[in-house]
Amino acid sequence: MPRVLIVDDEPGIRFALKRWFERQHWTVSEAGDGQTAITELLASDDTGESRVDLVICDLHLPLLSGEELLRTLMVSRPAIAARVILSTGDAVSDAAPDSALAIHPHVLQKPFELNTLKALVTSIVS
């Protein structure tokens, strides 16, 4: 079964996403802050492979922002970084050249439709 890590400081959003992914037959892990997420993402199984196939990460998180998490993964686990979906309720702009949003193609604007999520997930893990 594919594995997803949902990183959001809002329990309601994590719960809703968890239910949706479980209905799609995914194994779900959760983190309420960026530091917990990065610990999970940098861990590996006995083969040295990541324990997750996809990450959905809010941009604004306590302890370590979604952008900081993505930048860390770009250096230490680029294969995982390519499978990160950043989610945000802010207006997304790539005007700032040093922003992770300017160099990362997978951004999900909140609120989003489940069909939009499904299409993005399919494009990343297929």
C-alpha cells in the first residue's frame, strides 16, 4: 500500500485528509508540526528507503515551516522532495525568487476540491 505523511497543524484538516487517503487504500501517518515531520521523513526502513511515498505539507507550521521542510528535503532527500505537495491558504505567488514556491511545482491552494487533490496525487505517484 502506498504511504502518505500529512503535515498540518490543524487537526481537522489532518483528519479529513486521513479519511480521504484511507478510502483510497493508503497508509497514513500524521504530523502536527514541521520538526516531527522532518524526523519522520529523514528516517528510513531497513533497506534505507523512505517510509513515505507522498507528503502533503502545510506551508505555515510551528517549529519548522513547510518551506524549511522542503528545502531540507531538497538537500538530504531529493527523491522525497519531488513528492511533496505544499498546501496553503495564502495567495500563492512566485514573485519572490528565493521562495520554495517559486521552485516547487506541487502547490495545493486551500480550500481545494478532492478531484484536484486526486489529480495532483496521481500525477506525482504514477
